[in-house]
Amino acid sequence: MRPARAVLPPFLVPLFLLIAPPANAQSVREASALKIDTPVRVDGALDEEAWAKAPALSDFVQFEPDRGVPATVRTVVRVLYDDRAVYFGFECFDPEQDRIAASLSKRDSDLREDDSVAVCLDTHADRRSAYFFMTNLLGTQYDGRISDNGLTTDNTWDGAWRSAARRNETGWTAELAVELACLKYNPGRGRTWGLGLGRVFPRRLESNFWQGLVESPYRVSQFGRLTGLDLEKASKALQVVPHVVGRLDDWRDAGAEAGLDARYAFSQTVSGDLTLNPDFATVEADQEQINLTRFALSLPEKRNFFLEGSEIYRQRIQLFYSRRIGDIYGGAKVYGKAGGFEFSGLSAQTKPNEETGLGSANFSVIRLKTDVLEDSSIGFLAANRLAGGRNSGTAGIDTSLNFTNAFRFTGQLAVSYGEATTSNIAFFLRPTIDTATFHFHVRYTQIGEFFGDNGNAVGFVRDDNRRELDSALSKTFWVKRGPLERFEYDSNYNIYWGMNGSLRSWQIDQGLELDFRNKMAVEIEHTEEYKLFEEEFRNRQTELTLGYNTREWQSARVSYAFGRNFGLDFDLVEGSVNHKLTRDLSLEYGLTRLIFDPDPEEESTWIHSLRATHHFTPDLFLKLYGQVNSAIDKTSVQLLFVYRFQPPFGLVQLAYQRGSTVFGVAGERADTLFMKFAWMF
């Protein structure tokens, strides 16, 4: 992903604060839901009598391209509920039914690349956090959580809900049924939830929202309200998912392990999770990538135990990084929100690692946030590793303050502890202006010389010993006529010094993105930087990217970059293609070619990645993933068959693996066969 951009010197900050757009003075939209006695059949057809009786919600407003203007296509939504679920029915009118984009069938794909509809539920009515649910014409599910009034979105949360959709003579319809048991809320009569409803219309680069004019689709404080809900406590308090995993190596050595995951709802707002001998063997491989910096890459977490509720731990100075934790014997978590406080705790005991020689260690994390003002928060986080009788870790406070719908301030103060006892303080301050088409921030960060020495036991500190100043500016322009539809300019200026005052780095980024009405897209980027390591380096990179149909999933993209990197000239070619071979079979291919001149250590690289997925149903699919990295002589293949008979947790998995799935590790080209069976009750 391209780094954040924008360049303005700090002395211009007061000017931008003065011209920051004021909060939108608009009335909050209200909706009501019809309570029913008989559950709705979720088949995508709004043909039950209850749908006709429910109040209709319409008059959607454009977020883009013509912000604040009524949507160019009509959308009507109705809401029903009973003691088990909340139901949403969408009527999506479309004058060109044959052009409806419906390509994504993998759960948690980014459905904004398809024609899709979305529901956001602020079940605490706190104007800060929410759940979101999206689906498309194929009934694909994309869900997650929003926190800090839209500052953080996380799609790793998986809820229990159903979805289906159908094409008809006027467009398409969709039904969503969200189980109350997967939500945290306060039971009672006459309850009010925050409500956001959206529709994505990609072929016109259009997104529309029922709640009216918003600065961001995820700005919870600008949601409408769903009123008059008479809610009972969800009946299912305990959820247990035992599993068995069998493994066969090189067709000779066989073994089997059993494990358990359990969740218990202490109340409708507080729950606990327990895992024993969890299965981390069949997670998806880390994709190889080019790293032109001298700093470590942060890799995404893919293990279910750590994914659930992970958004609460996210911070700019990353005090907790779950990839520091290896395979574990077991772990426990608790999460809840009550009385204006949100809290979470996690503890896990790792297994000894024979490859690294590290013994068993305990990792513990505690997180507490409290609501302040109307839609802001202050938080505390502490993370600790206990290994060999020694403690090391991090602790700190952070805040997200929303002064208007456009002006936000975030900040953090932290300390690391362990062997290093000096210069172990870190903090940052960051005022931001964000609107639908404009972003500006200035940030000052200070990280002590030895902060990362301790902090990287539990967190991710890419580099310490710095006093850093960063500013960013981006602006999007929509063009009403001609071949050009949208263009965006962004820039970034970053400079940092060592704690002794010596200049260590400066970097300037400039970028321009152009979207044309004929589905072509062009990106131009240029970077100039100075770096001081064992000697001074002047790096530069210029990149041109051409794309086709990039506003939808089915797309193609190719880029060429050239420049100089730490004393070596380089050429970098990258390409990717996403294509639906049939309605159920999708193909993704990526290519990276890096050439250094001179190339004294044979660092020039070929990277190929290929992913093919065939969905027999949304919960029955076959996936093939292969990748090659010539720099480390790595070739790996994964073949995965999945049947989710109790989505999202009860399943059968069959997996074949050849080579290493670990990022940057070649591994032995051995054959391994996995089988996993998990049952939810």
C-alpha cells in the first residue's frame, strides 16, 4: 500500500485550522423497525408480508462524486427484528441490470469493488464504535468493527449473520439477518441504536448514504438513529468450538492434535474467550513482497484467536504486535463495554521454539478506554512478556479527540521497560483536518534511543532514536465534463533527527492519480530522500502506473519504477490481474521484477504469486495459492478445500502444502497434508 502523503510546513498549520470546515448543521435522521413474531426466510426476495408493513427508508444522498446531491439511483431499505435477529431488506433500483458488478465471492473481500449494500450498527449509541455488514448480488459477506469514531476499521471480526440477494426486473434486492447473539448491546425496552445505511455504485464511482451528508462513511457520530427497539438478552451465552487436526508429512509421518475454542457471554456487553492448543497450521501463507527500506516489515495477523477484537489494540506507536507471539499452548481474552468504559485483556503462553532456541514465554496485554466529550476517548494499554524470569514490554496512554466533524486530534505517550532503562520514552501529537475530499495533518513524534530495544519484545517499533516531523496534504477533485472524471493530488514531507540532534533522514513524496471515464487510470509518484546509516545515501524513485477498470475487482494494473536505492540503481516492474474466469472461478496473478545495477550480492528478484478460487457456494470453496521468490530460492504451494457447514466457525478443511508459508523463508520443499474438523455448539 502506498505510504500516507502530504507536504506542508508546520508554520501553515494555523492557517489550515482557521479554514477548517465547520461541523455540518443537519438534523439527525431517525428510523423505526417493525417487530415480528415469525423469522424472515433469508433468500434475497422481499416477498414476506412483513416487509411491506415495515417503514421504508429512502432519500439516499451522495458521498461522492457529487457530495450532498441526491443519489442517481433509488435505494429503499426496510428494517425488521425479533428476539433473535435484526433483518434488513434492500431494494436497489438499477436501469442497467446487465451491468451490475458481482465478482467477489470470498468472505471478507472488499465489497466496495462490487455493487453492494452496507449496514452499520452503533449498538451502544455511543457515537464512537459500530459493527458493519456488507453484501453484494452474490450474497458474499464482508463484516467488521469501527472504533474511535471511524479512525480505525477492522474487518477481522466475524459475526454470525446471513445474507442473500436476487436480480429482478428493476435491479436487485438483498436481505441481511444479523443474529443478536453476535452483538454487544444493552437489552431493554425503547432502546436506540445508531444506524448507517449505504450503497456502492462502482461503475459511476458513486457511494450513497441514508444518514445524509457525512465527512466519512465510517464517521459514527454522523449516523442516523434506529429508535423504539424492545430488545431481549440473546439466549445463547456459551459457544464452544472443539477441533481436531490431522497432519501427514512427506506421506510418511502422521500425527493428530485436538484443541478447543470457547466463548462465554457474562452479559450482553461483556464476553470472554478461551483457547486451548489452537490450530495455527493451516493459516494462509504470508505473501512475499519487495522491501526497499532497511527497516523490518509489519505482517498482518491471520490467526483467529488474535484477530477477534484486535482493533482495540491498534495504535500509531504500536505497543502490541501479536505476530511477536509464536505457537501457544493456550490463551484467554475478555472484552466488554459498559458505563462509558471499553476494556479488553489477553494472556497467552507460548510453546518453546526449537528453531530459535527460545523457551516458553507468557504474553499479557490489558487495554482500557473511556469515553470523553460527545464522541472522543482516552485510553491506556500495557503489554508484557515474561520469559526466563525477566519482564519486558510497553505501557502508555493515548487519545482521540474530535472537536468538529472535520477536526481531530490524536496523541500518545508511552514507555518501554526491560534491559534498557534510559531513553525509553516515546510520544506523538497529531492534529488532523479530514473532509470527504481533503486531508491535512501535521505530526511530531519522539522515540527514545532505546525504546525499541525493550518495546519490540511485545510491540512493533520500526525505528527508534528519532525526533520526527511529518506533514501531509491530499485533495480530490471531481470533474463534471470531459474524459477525466476524478483526480487526486497528495504529498508528504517527513524529516527526523537522532536524539543527539544529528540529521538522520528527510523524505518528500509527491503523487497524482487520474481516473478516466473510459475505465483507465493513471498514477504518477515521485520520492526523494536522504538517509544516514553507515554512510550518507540519496535515494530517489519515480513510478508510473497504468490501470484498467480499477474501480471494480476485475481489473488489470502494471507499473514501472526506476531510481537509486542505497547506492544501487534499480528498475522495478510490477503487475497484477484479477479476473473471473466463470461465475464461480476467480483468478488473481501478481508479478514483481526487481533489477539492481550493479548487483554484487545477487539481490535482483523475481516474485510470482497466483491465487485461484472456485466457490461452489459461499461456504464451500477450493483455493489454490502458489508463489515464487527467486532471491531466496523459495517455491511454495497451498491447496485448500473448505466447507463451512456452520459459518463462520464450524467447518471441514483439507489442505496440501509444499514449501514454507513463512514470509522471507525458503523452507524445505516437503509435502504436508492437513485435515481439520471443527464443530460449533
